[in-house]
Amino acid sequence: MNAITDPTQLYASYFAQQGWTEAEQQALDEAVHSACGAIAPTWPLDQAIAVNPHWQRIGRPLREVAARMAVLAGIRVFPSRIEVHKAWQEQRIGLADLQWAIEHSDLGSAKPLDAQQCLDALRQPMALAQLPLLIDVLDDDPLRHTRLSWREAISHQVSQTCAAYFDRQQADWQPERSGGLYAFWRETLTHDHGIGVLMGLPHMSRSLSALPATWQDAERWVVQRLGLPKAVWADYLESVLLTVQGWASWCAYLGWQAGLKGEHDPHLRELLAIRLAWGVILLECKHDAATERAFAALKADWLHAPERLQAAQQGLCVDEVWQQAWDRAYQRQLASTLSGDHQAHSVSTVSSVALQAAFCIDVRSEPLRRALEQQNPAIQTLGFAGFFGLPVAYNPLGSTFQRPQLPGLLAPTLCVSDEIEYPQSTPDNIRKSTEQAGQARQRGLQRLAQWGAASRWPGAAYSYVEAAGVGYLGKLGRWLRPSDAARQSDDLIGLPSRYRAYCRPGLQTMDSVAQVDLAARILTAMGLTQQLAPWVLLVGHGSQTSNNAHAAALDCGACCGQSGEVNARALARLLNRADVRQGLAQRGLPIPANTRFVGALHNTTTDELQVFDLDLLPPEALAEWQRVQADFQAAGDVVRRQRAARLGLPTDAPAQSLLQRFRRRANDGAQTRPEWGLAGNAAFIMAPRSRTRGLDLQGRVFLHDYDPVQDPDRSVLELLMTAPMLVTHWINWQYHASTCDPQRLGSGNKLLHNVVGGHIGVFEGNGGDLRIGLSTQSLHDGQRWVHDPVRLTVVIDAPAEAIDAILSKHAVVRQLVDNGWLHLWRFEGTGLEMRVAQAWQAI
């Protein structure tokens, strides 16, 4: 290739001629880093966890972020004025809440507001004009209303390309990807003869010769051609990325995972280059006087971008006040419930505890914990993050696959794997049985893979059904007439039934000293270092749904979108080991000989409790368990009756009949709302259970046990404020964002979802951007939103100076509080204090 036809040399020569300097390249790199750094990750469907889509922006005050999102992308951060007006009319927000919000909102240099002005604003639409992009100003054809807008067409084309590039599971024919995402897109586009017609540019293929050969050249080419001032480069590039926010979030996830390994992933920057390169194509297609006028308009708008952003902040003052008022309306109820008068009646008077049940902090656990304690006062429940402190990945039997079983903020450092253990098995027997079962499972999985592949070949749509025959119809029949079968674990797929009851996850590769270290850390963090009950249940949780692409989003967020079964069972087995208990005793952490740890699972769809590995306990323990089990069954019935009305089920049905109805709902492949998940979440309390026992917190509160007396060095408090507190914030803001802007920050109509890449995410329909966030059906019952978009209120039982010290030490936690992303309270005696402007005020 000579110097005239080699595109790489062509662009190098061009930039040299145009005087592109190292300083300009550095400025561009900084702008790109800023734009890419503003995109929060989204996890794949099979590991779905809740994420605050604004996570990378928490270093800015909330109203500033709301202004940026409105001006750069047309995204709404605060609740819509229509929904706020409804809440006001229904008296879910009162005048006292509004007055309080006006008095306590920091409006900066904006003019003070009064209640009437705030009410008048609810009758006016939010008028915040979005800054245009190059593709918008060039799309000025008078007949553009007869075709896809260029913004829509480009987003669709980029999205389809990304779907093909990132797919590693769904398609049987895999394309060549060795050159990276940008090269793959460039090659794909040059062979796409339909996109130009859709965009009203039938001769677009002639302009593709101008397409830069590398993503680096694409960045420089477009930025230089635009001629915008360096001060707005980062904002413009962020605005460009937000046109494909779904795929940008997926690329950010790849970068997040690479970062946990100390590596770098280039895909997000390549995606930005792709969107920028589209500008080059359109410029080549439209080099005329109209283009020059469009350029001038674009530059004029972006020259005034700082003023536009500042004006948006001023315009959103009233929306921030209403957000504060809505938060306050919930906080009044919370403060009343947590008051001293209520607490006086909440503490159990039972002298001895028969059973301790450690539940995940998930809000769905709160009603069951309350029902259990009311059913039997000798039961003590605790709250702890559902991964139970195990920093593990799980390796299923007969597989090389590993999946994380811990919060997405962390990287696993240990591995849990399965083994086949019969009662009274010797180590040799366990090894032999595990090897045999693993081989049998591999054969079973191979048969399933071959059978499933038959349905994906071209022309197989009818032949597959004909070959599958009754078996295929049976699957459809189970959807049309769902059974009342109990929850089955997907972790056992392909494993012969004779092994299933004896397949047990455990920590296999740790030496005895490391196991004792781990056990000691977890017991200390859980507050289980003294007065252990005869039974200690470690209760993870998981959901039960059918035909649900977002099923993992209903499982445990602390377990990276998995159920907590693996963690609960592995930890119970660890704590039941004689050598581990001996090592703990030597460290001053003795476990009574009659204490039995048992792993269990709370099915959040049916509120049943499934208990594991009881067959490993002595016979007398099984007889004791039968008496304990009755309390769990009765408590589950209480909670099901409380939930039945919201799900349209009869509240007065006999216990077994109601349970069957819940199970059939869970097994219904057409059910779009199998459960309400964490809708309604509003607060996180870190305190001894005595602070909340007996209180009806309406299934809206995350509960984590914390006793400041047992934490003299505040190390546990620091752990809670830097891990579970961030996870609950992510959950709260995913629900908040998906409710406030379901079109851009939610995943749309579940009935129209199509899975992308086997596990990457979903399209709504057959294209458009990758959808992130929660589906409409997870938040709306067909008549109204079931989630109130209030910010999380965190309530901690700890001294003010201890909390302040942790805020001072950890910038991320401090930013969440100081920039208005959550509210921070603390118990002070029987009263409460809130943190405002780096100081504590009595509530």
C-alpha cells in the first residue's frame, strides 16, 4: 500500500499538516477520560445487580448532576412533576413536608422559594433545552419526518454491531473480532447497504472512504472538524456517549472487571470513537452551505454550554425542593416508628434464645423476621449481608465455570466448589463420589447442549418442535398451566437425581489456619462471638420465577445476582467443622458443643424457608428441627397473607391453598410481576435488633445488626459504611432512576424484551440501544407506580465522632452524604439526629 492509499498514513499526514500538537492530544485524552469516566457499569443478566446509573458522578452535587443529565442527554434525575403532583394530591406529601424542605434546601445563589411557587411549578413542564450534537444539526432535511431520525438510525446501527461483537454465547456463527470493536464496526458498516437508505442517504457508501482507519484518528478527526473550544470537549463527548448509554454501560462493566484484575479494557473508548466517526460520515455526505450553517449553530450552542448548565441548575431548584419534601414525608413516618415510645415495647423479655436466624439485609427479609419473632419470642433474628462475608466465586460440580458470589464492588479471592458427601462418608469416599458425579454431570450437560443447539440452526423452528414432540409441548403446557412445585436450584441442572441431595458446596482449597481466620472474621462481623443459640440458621435468599430474563435481579444483590444458598451452606459447613471450632476456641471464640449451624434459603417469591444438609446432623437434632420448622411455616403464612392483596390473591384462603397459589404464580411463564422485589426500599438501619424488634417497617428497610459496644475500634462500622451502605445506595438509586426516567434509565416493557448475547442484556423489541435498569412491570402495577422515588435514609447506632471519622477517611462515602445522594441519621439515646452541612442536628 503506498502513501496515497494507506488510510493510517493519510490521517497521520493530515494531522501533521493541521498542526495537531501533543498538548492538544493531551487535552483530548483528558476529555475522553472524563467522558468515559462518567459512565456507570451495568452487570450481565446472569449476574444482575442493582447499580446507581449516576454512580460515576457522585462527586458532584445531586442538582448539578440533574442539570447535566437534562442538558447533555434529556435524562430526568428528579421525580417528574406529574408524579410529584399526584403524590401531593393524594396527601403522600404534606404542606409541613414542603415547608420543611424549603427551609432545609441549599439553593445556593438561587432566589428563595415559597410554597405557592413550588405548587405553581407542578403545573408547568420542566423546560430544559437539550444541547444538540453534530448528528442533530446535520439532520435538517425537510422530509426527515418520513424516516428514522439520524440519531435513532445511528443508535440502532451501533447497537446491532455491538450485539454481534460482544455475543459469545447466543449465535452459532461467531464473527472475526481480533481487530477490536472499532475495526469490527468499520468493517461491518462498509458492507451494510441498507443503513444509508434508512437515513435518506442512498449514496452514503461513497463517503465511507473518508472513515478513519483507527479509533484514535476518529477521535482527532471529529474533534478537530467540530472546532469546539477545549473547555467543552469533555461535556460534548459525554453527551455523545449518552446516546448509546446502554452499550456504554456494558463497556464500562468490562472496564470495571478489568480494573478489579489490575488490567485495562479499551472498549468504552472505542465505542465513543465509533459514535464520533459517524460525524465524519455525515459531514462527507453533506458538504454544502446548509452544513456550514448547521456547524455555526452547533458552535454557538456549545460556546454557551456552561451558561446553559448553570441555568438548568437554577431551574431545577424547585424539583430538588420537592425531592426533599417527598423524602421528608417518608422520614416522618420512620422517625415516629423509631421513637422511644415504640422502642419501650419492642425488646424481647425471653431469657434464653432457642434459635438465631441470620438473614440477608434485603428489605424482603424484614417482614419474615418480624413474623418469626412474633411467632416465637425465643427466636432471635439478625441482619447481615447475604454473601455472609465470604469473598468467593462458585465452581459448580463438573464444570470449569466460576461465577462471583459477592458484591460487585469486590473481587473474589476464594473458591467454593461442590462435593458429594453422604452421611458418615470418609474423605476417600467423598473424593470418589465427587469424581463420579462430576463425570456424570458432564455427560448430562453435553446432551443438553446438543439438544439445545438443535433449535438454533437455520430452518429449525418447525423441525425442532416436530423432533421434540411431546417434550416440547410439555414445556409449553407447564407455562400455560403452571404447577405448584417448590423452587428448584439451577445449580443442579444436568446432575443425575441420585446425587442431588448430597451435592454440597464448600471451601475446598484453604488450609486449616486460613479457615479459622475466615471463620473468626465472619463471626466477629456478625456479632456472633458469644451467647450462641443451639440453632444458628444462615439464611440466604433467592427468587422463584419462570421465563424471566431478569430473574437474577430478584436474587441476592450481595451475591452478585445469585441466590445466597451457596454462601450460607458453605459457611455453615465451615463453622460445623471440629478442627475449625477447636481453632476458634484457642482464639477465645468458643462455640458451644450443642450449637449447630444450618444453611437455609428464603424464597422471596413464596416466603418459604428451604433448609439444607440436615442429614449431616445427629438424629436427635432432626427431631428438634421438626418443632422449629413449624414456627417458620406459620411465619411464612403470615407474610404471604400480608403480600396477597398487592398480588391480587385472596387473603382469606386456607394456608396450603394460598401457598399453592404463590407457587403457581412463581412457575407461570406468562407472569410479568412474580414479586415486587425491592420496590419501596427507603431506609437502611445499622443497629442492634433491640432498636427495631417488634416494629412494623413495612418491608421498606434494610436491616443490618450492629452493636457499637462490641466494636471498640470501629472497624466493623467502617466495613459497614464502605460496603453494605454502598450496596443499599446502589439498590435505592436503581429503583429511583428507573421510576423517575423509565424511558432512558429503565428497561421498558418486559413483554417486548429480547435477550442479547445470551446474557448481556435486553433490547426492547428488535433493536435500539441496550436497555438498562428495571422493567416497567417491576415498578408499575398497571395503575400506579409502586415505588416512591425517595432517597435512602441511613440510620446508624454509633457515636457522632466515629461516623465523622469514617466520612473524613473515605471520600466516596463522604460524597454520598455531602452531595445529597442519601440522608445520614444516627441514634442519640432514644432520639435521632441527622447530619446536615457537616454537623449533627436533632430531629
